[in-house]
Amino acid sequence: MGWVALAYGIVLITLTTYVLSLHRRLREATRARGISTEHSASAR
Amino acid sequence: MRALDRVAAVTSKDLLLEWRGRQTATAMGMVALLIILFLGFVLGSEPARAPAVLWVAMGFAAVLGIPRLTQAEVEQQALETLLLYPGSREHIYWGKFLALVIMLTALLVLLCALVGVLFNIPIWTHLPALIAVGLFGVIGLAAIGTLLAGVVLHVRARELLMPILLLPLALPVVLGCLRLTEAALAGRGEGVWLVVIGVFDLTALLVCPILFEVVMEES
Amino acid sequence: MRGQSFLGGAALGFLAVGAYVGLVASPPDAFQGEYVRIMYVHVPNAWVAYVAFAITCIASALYLAKRTPVYDYVAHSATELGVVFTGLALVTGSIWGRPVWGTWWTWDARLVTTAVLFFIYLGALLVRGLADDPQRGARLAAVVSIIGFLDVPVIHYSVVWFRTLHQPASLTPGDTKMALPMLAALLLGLLAFTALFAYLLTLRIRLARAEDTGEAA
């Protein structure tokens, strides 16, 4: 059963890490967009 | 006939550049020789191994040689000039394709001779069949290789990217030519592989020129 | 956004049910014993990898034809997901092979083709990342994806015939008929991972859109 646990574990860890990293990158990207629109607003 | 002239012009330009810089072409041949020596020594030089060593060496030598096809465009920034000439980008593809076919054929002849000597293979007795197989494979390699030479033109680490791109895509050609060479040396035919490489070559020659035009677009 | 959260929730639900059926509710295999449970994640991973590949090719072709950015977002996202799931398929396939056939790797045609697929995905991503500028990178990645997609069937049969024309085929997984509970576990796994893939794809496309307009601004 150890092999089964290893396989399921790797899938679980990899996908969870990936989902979390996607959410993080999405937060940073929307924040960056917010900042850049702030800049253009303050430039006016 | 202007199209044919343009194609011939590109081919002769590329071949002339290669001929002028033939020290580098010689170096490529030396590398291929080294690969064959290495593999032959490490794996053993039984005649049965010869086709495999030949086509593996061919694949890796092609990986080294194909970036050279667009080397001039990269180094001397000749690409803008080339693209300014009237005529379809497809002509550039066919010109480079023919140049690559000639270069790869020369390489293959050299490698066949080497393998024949080192592995004790009677090449001469099966020469027509071997030539046919070789051409079939070279056409496939050149078709894909020309497109990839264009792809890596605008990319950093182009020499590193070429094996990653070429070897997976050219796998059917390498595998097929390997089996066909074995069959040719044994004096029999292998229809299946002829079909495989035939399909590959045909598809590549139809699709790659079109994709090449996309690759050559200015940004 | 609502739709995306629903999709994510559904995927999670299916995955949980699938894991339960796969690990607990379904019986062990007559030949492979408990190790057949690995198949319930391996096959869905491979399935998703190939679905992602098809999406990449279609989106790439559309992008080259229409040049609308959204097609590039889809192609880029599907490629990145394809790398992840192809990698998982290879790893789980390897882990499955070790106890069942005593070897980490078999030159089974499907495994080899999946490995080649991994390299084609990787090539497309590298070309995109290493290109002079993002737009060119998008075009080059599309070209690589398309030529790769056309080549994969030829590669697959080449690998099959390379080995099997001269020697009998080795044991291939999933050839024998399956008992109903095991089939259910497999289908649940396929459903769950497809839902997960759909969720991840929408998320990744949103990210691509956000990153692109961020740069333009």
C-alpha cells in the first residue's frame, strides 16, 4: 500500500501546490493592475 | 519561373556560406565521427548495432548542424534584408530546405562510410536500397529542421533548444530509418516503415512551409 | 467568478468521492492486488494531459488564424497544465510499474509517447519564454504546438511498431475486462480530474489575461 500512498500523495501535493500558486499569482497580477491604474490616475 | 529562381538563390547562398565556412562544417563531421566512435566503443561494434549507431549519430549531428542554417541571419542580422526581397516567405523555406537536404545527405554519406568501416558492414552490396532509405530520412529531417531553424532564430539559447525541439518531433524518422536500414542490409523490405516515413515526409512538406511563413513574420 | 468557484467546488467533491471509491470502496485486483488503485489516478492524469494537448493545438491554430489574444491565453494555459499533468502521468505510471512489473520504466508505447508529449509541451513553453518578445513567443509556441500535435499520432505508432514488430507486445495496463466497481472508480477518477482540469484552466486563463493587460499598462 505504500506505493499507492506515494502515488496519491504526489498527485495531491503537486496539484495543491499548483492551485495555491495560481491563486497567489492571480492576486499579485490583479494587485499590479490596481497599482498601475493608480499611477495613471495620479498622473492626471 | 521567378519562384524557382528565388528558391535556387536562397539555396546557393546558404550552401556558399557553408562552403566558405567549411571549417565549421568539418567540425560538425568530426563531432559525428566522435559520436560513432564513442557509441561503437561503449556499446560494442557488432554489425547488428550499426544502423542504430548510424541514425542516432545522424540525429545528434542534425541537431548540431541545423541551427547553422539560420546562423547568418542571426549573426549578421541578414534577416531583414532577406525578408525585404520580393516573393513569398515560402520560397525562403524551400531554398533553405534544399540546402539542408544537400548538407544532410553529405553528412549521411560520410557517416555511412564510417559506420561501414567501423562495424564491418558491406555497404556496397546494398547501396541502392541504402541510398533510397537515406534520402527518405533526410527529406523528413530537413523538412522539420528547416522550420525549427526558423523557430530558434529569434530565441535565446537556440543551440540548447534545438535538441529539445527536434529529437522528439523527428523520432519517427530516426526509428523508421533505423528499421529500414536494418531491412536494407538484410536484403528485405519493411513496408510499414516506408508508409510511416512517407506519411511523415508528406505531412511535414505540406505543413512546415505554411508554418514557416508565420515564424518569419516581423513582430 | 461564481461559475469558477462552483466548478472548483464540484471538482473537489468529485475528487473526494473518487478518492473514497478508488481507495476504499473498490476491491483489489485479482492480479495486481492493491496497486491497481494507482491506475485510478494515473489514467485520468494521462487523459487530462492529452485533452490539454488537443485544446492547445486547437487554440494555437485559432490564434494563428485570428490573432485574438484570448486564444493565446487558452493555448498558454493549456500548455502549462499539460506539462503538469503529463509529468504526473509519467510519475504515477512509473510508481505503478515498480511494484506490479518490478521496473520503474517500461518501454510501453503509451509511456514513451507520453514522455515525448512532455518534451513537446516543454519545448513550446521554452520557446515562448526565451523568445525576443511575448508576441513572437506566442506565435512560436503556437507553431511548435501545432506541429507537435500533428506528429504525436505518427510518433505513437512509430514507437509501437519499433518494438512490437520484432517481439511480442509486453503486458499493457488496462487490457483485461474490469469488474464493475473498478470501472466505476476509474470513471469517477476521469470525471473528477476533468472537472479539476476545467477549473484550473479557467483560473489559468484569468491569470494570463491579468498578466497581459498588466504589462500593457
